[in-house]
Amino acid sequence: MPTIKGIRKAAGQEGSIELGDEKLLRRYALEYLIIADNATQGPIEIWSTPGLPVVGVSTYAYAGESDLAAVCKRKVPKRDTKASRAWIVRVEFDNDPRSKSQETEADYPAATARPPIISWDSEYGEEILHRDYSEPPKPILNSAGLPFDPPITEQVVYPVLVIQRYQTTFTPATILAYENRANKEDFYTAPPGHALMSKIAATQVIEDAVKLWQVTYRIRFAVDGFDLEPLNQSSHYRDPGTSELVAFIKSNVPYIGNLKANGDKAAEGEESYGSFRRKKRVSFGPLALE
């Protein structure tokens, strides 16, 4: 683990005294030289180096002098630009009860016990537009009454739930089992098939002096779900009498026509839609994200 190699008063911080509203305010700053085990260790592990003052608990003490009323308020690690393993941690103390302080370390819960960080984002995509937004909606057809080729698409927005938390373990099997899968049961009030695990990312970090995984889950939501509902169209329709396939032909020209749900030729302006599972569905329950 990182070790303390030296300590000094911060430049220009030999200890200051100010007159507050009700008492004299005393401020101090020390700088600790920390040597990391390797260049991959970051500020979180340096911040937790054994022997450093504890925010909200430790009081000022240096070179035989102490101030029991001046409490450690913050620690700021900064890597030495000339040596990748060397860090300087600035530690500030004061006896001002109104000064801004980092969270008291003694009261800070273990990383895995902290509530996840939840935020909302958005992503955009494209979907085929079969009908427009007129009242009533009109089919998207060209002036000859045929579907456009390539089809007309529209931009759609997907709300995205981002959940970030610490975990003691993580394996790529989680990505294989859940990413690009839709929800099997209700998830955040979204019915089955309406929430998609779009991304899972994990980074190994040092927190609470142990190696943990900081895992981020991105879940995309869609109002109409992630199943396919294509317009029933084809170059052929089923003859009701013989069940044989008959080509759509108008004025000796083949065209793509609309079908009924049973495969028969649809009437003018009549539409039907198929329903297909586009994404595999899994239970998000084992991830304990709710």
C-alpha cells in the first residue's frame, strides 16, 4: 500500500489566525509526500494512505505542536508531474465550524454499502415510419401508392437510466448474459420488452483500501417497446379459395401490397401489423438494480 515518506508545512501556510464573529479562527495546512506502490494507483487509494489525518476526526499536530480545536477538513491528492509514483497530499485544518468540509471519513459507509448513483440520460435512434402523424394517420406511400424503397425513417428518443455502484466481484459473463437483452418482468414500471440493457461497463478501483469494481449499467427505455411490428406487406397475397400465393399486379405491373393478418389481400387503405420478438428477454432481478 502507499506509504508516507515526508511531511512539511504547506508554502505560505505557517498557520494563520483570523478574527471571526465569535472567536479567533486558526487555519493550518500540511503537505504529505506519498509514494505509491505503482503508477496505476490513483487518488482514491492515495487519499486513504495509512497514517494520513482522517477528515472530520484528526486534529492539527506537527513538529511537537498541536491544536486540538483545529480539525482536518479536507485532503487533496496531486500527482507529482516528474515522478509517476510520487504524490503530494495537501491536508487542511481549521477550528471554524462553518468552514466547508469533506464528508467525515469515520461516518462514511463502506463503498459496497453506499446507495447507487442514479441519473437519467437520453439516446437517439431511427425507426421505420409506416404512418404519419395526421388525424387520422396516413400510410407512408409514394404517389403511385407504393412503399418507399428504402423506407422512410424517423428519429426517436430513448430515455436512458444510468446506475453506477461498487461491487466486490465482476466477470464478463454478466455482460454476455444481460447486455442487449430486454426485461422479462416489469422494470422501473416499464412492462416486459420495454427496457433494454444497452451497456454494462466495469472499472477496477481501490476503495476502502481494497480492490473493488465500479460498475455502470445503462438501461434504455422505449415507449412502444423493442419488439418488431412491421407493416404486413408483400409482393404476393394468399388466395382465400385455393390458399395459393397470387402476385399483386396493377396495370400489368407488380407492386408491394398490404395484407390482412391472415395473409389475404387487404382492402384499399386497410393495414395490419405483425409482431415479432426482436430482443431476447431476461430477468433483471438477479442484478438487484431496483
